[in-house]
Amino acid sequence: MGIPVPTPDTGKVITEVDEALCVLLGRSLPEGTMVRLDPPKPTWETERPSSAIDLFLFGLHDDPSGRESGWADERDERGAVTSRREPNRRCSLSYLVTARAPKINEEHLLLGVALRTMLFTDSLPVDCMPDALAAVGAPVFIRIADTDPGALWSNLGMPARAAFAVTVSAPFLPEPETEIAPPAEKLRLSSGQQVEQPPARGPLAPARPKHWVRTP
């Protein structure tokens, strides 16, 4: 019996990417550093900071550059098509990456480690991803975005601080189409012409009709 493969849940891609990014950064940051998904907030100015990297998901966009083409068929052990799936779609998830530490130079150190980690990671390693996301079999790309964090700080009502943005391109699987016509049980070929069978012979053959010829 084979090992069951986790079925991807199309509604959990965002949280799975969140988890994978936390694992990726947690491996490279100094011991005791937390990786959180908290958005920046004004109370940061009065809180006692702890060593942490915060990932704030601020944007979701369609990624048409990564779209696939062609339908994928899923077959049973006999080779019959049981479901058909549309091509995968991709979505760009934009994160603001910030650092928190008791001292500014410690914040910059954490931010530099996070930047280097993501700068040299083109796609999420499989061992960082949850099983369901890894089971999709499609890469999850990472790149440093061109977004200027300054506008984000203004929109959040906070003074600007050191930060950078990353864009993650993640695959989204469509729901499979399971209403598939059943396979043909028999195949009949016909040329469209009727073949006349030769007359049966022998004592059990049916009597042939007599043709009467009328003579004058």
C-alpha cells in the first residue's frame, strides 16, 4: 500500500505560504528571534520591543505571467478519466518585512539577515512548506519587490523605519471537474453498407421461395 499524498486545500494557500516563510526565516535568524505575522501598529512606539521579524501581508494580486495552459486529467487504475482540472493560476502575495529589537543596530542586523535569506532564495524549499502546499508540485517563487515602503508607513499612520517588501508567487489549484462522461463499454465500427449473408445450405436450411413462371 502506497503512502497517501495530502490533498491540497485551495482555500489555505495564503496561510500555508505564511507558515513556509516563517520556517524559512526562522532557520537563519539568531536564536531567540521570533517571526510573526503582525502588521505594524502605532503602539510599537511605546511597547518594550523584543527581537522579532514581522511579516505584514499587504497585497494580493493575480500573477498572469505564471499561468499554465491545458487541462490536466486524473485517471483511475484502469486509465479511465475520473476528473479534469483547469490549468493552475498564480497569485502574488506582497509582504512588508520589518524588524523589532531593543536597539536600532540590532534591528538592522535582523533585517539584514532576513534580506540576505530572501535575496538568495529564488523559490521556497520543499522542506519549508506544509505538506499540502508541497504536494501541489509547483514552485513558490520569492523576489525582493520594487515597492517603496515609505507610502505604506504613511498609510499606516506611523513614522518611517527600515523595511523591505517581498513578492511571493504561489500556485492556486482550481476545483476539479468530476462530471465526466463514462467511457464507452463497446466500440462498433460500420462502413455504412449492409453486407448480404450467403444463403444457408443443408437439410436444415429454410425453404427457399419458389418462383412461378407463367407460360402462355
